[in-house]
Amino acid sequence: MRPIEWLKTNQPALALILSLASFVVALGSLAVVVFREFIQGPRLDAKITQVNLMRLGDGGKTELLVEMLADDLLSPLPTPSARTVSTAHPSITAARDREHLLIAIRDAARTARVAYDPPVDLIKRYIGHRSFFPSFYVPLIVTNTGARVGHVASLVLVVTDTTTPTSRWAFPAFVEVNVPVLLDRTRPHNDIERTKGIFSGLAVPPRGSVSTDPLFLPQHDASNTIISRQNLPPGSYTFAVFGYSPDNVLLFRTQAIKYELKADRLVEMFKGSDSVDFVLLEKHIADAVSR
């Protein structure tokens, strides 16, 4: 039988097959739409656009100043700043060894501010000390293209050494930054004033977004496992933020960005300065002016 004759003979059957195929395709398309609109869970995403290295916390700086001052006074040639402090506090002058000197300095600091300005070389010697820890403010806009609310219970900033990828540091988000206070330069603000509150998580609505201002602080161990044995030293790193649900499901991971942590930046951090890296801005500026 010729093909044309076969088509004429089986035309009703072919029409039925085509109708069924169209129905199956339409049903599949409907199922996809229903799944996306009503069934699919949250689909979260976020991008790092800036990284702020925050000043050293008040408590850590106070402890470091005590130890630095003791080292300075016990050195063969104390700095003028150290000698000024010693002259103003007879108990410090009378101390003859490091143990009693630390006690005298701490006692003096409880009653009045000890105005000691350590030299840069001494500050650099303390980089890596348990109290000399960096913290990072990484603002995020978390988007949700899914059909259900995305509940983010925790955010973790993971810092990886580019030269030794097995060396990592974890920085969970414990609190949120009070941005208006952070931007206020009319007077100094203490750590509590610079904090908006405890980071309690995020609820990202379907096809919506939520902005958050987390402050990431170091944590050296978790679940009986040591993550890092020292605070973050100067070096070249990659940063990425991970977002988890209350039932420990990874909801999103940001892009990995490169970050250079130099010793001079850590010195400025100790002295009380915040610094910011706009991760994407330079690329955007270069693109804008080239058009």
C-alpha cells in the first residue's frame, strides 16, 4: 500500500493519536505550571556585593591593650606612650614582673581609661592572638523565586585560604548591624549601639525578597570538630555565605568572591576603623563608562 493511501485509510486513527499527544503535552504544561505556582518549595538566592571588615570589638581591644602595654613597659626601651601611663599610675610603676604588671594595668583600667597608643610593630605581633579576631558585615538581599516561603534559620560565612583550600574559617551570623549608627560619624559608638539585635533568621516570601545586615563572628569548632586553630591571619581568601533552613537543608549559597586581608587592614581594624570592599562596583563602573 502506498504511503498516501495508508494515510487516507488511517486518518481517523492518526487524528486520535495527535489529539492524545496534544492532550499529554497540555497536561504536562499544566502540571509544570501547577508545580511552580502551588507546589514547588522555596528557591532562594543571594549575591555578595560588599564585604565590611569591622573594627575590633571593645572587649578584645581592651584585653590586647593590657598585654601590649605590659610588653612595652618590660621592653628595654618603652615608648613615650607607655611611660606616660606608668607615670600616671604608681601601682604600674611599682610592678616588677609581667604577672603583677598585668594585674596593676587591669586595676587601673577599671577605674579610668588607660590612654595607651601601641606602636604598629607591636600591634602586628599580636595578629592571630585569641582576642585579635576579625568580624565581617556582609549585607545580603535574599530572593525567592519559589512558590513557598523560604525560612532561613542561619547564615554561615565560610572563608577559604586560596593557597591551601583545606584551611577554612567559619563565621556564623550572630547579630545584625545597626546601619544608621554604623554610618554616624558625629561621635564614637560602643558595640551595643552598633548592633540592632540578635540574628533570628529570615522569612523570604514567595517571589519576593528580604534584605538583612548580618555580622559574622568567628567560631573555631562545631559538632565536636575543630574548624580552625587560630584567628584569620593576613592572606588571600575566598568568601561565600551559606543559608540553611531550620531542618538543616542548604537553601542557598552565594557566589565565591576573592578577598585580600592585609596586615595593615588588621592594624586599622585594631585602631578602630571599619573598611569596606565593594565586590562588584568597580566592574560596574568600568562597564558603565565603556558604553
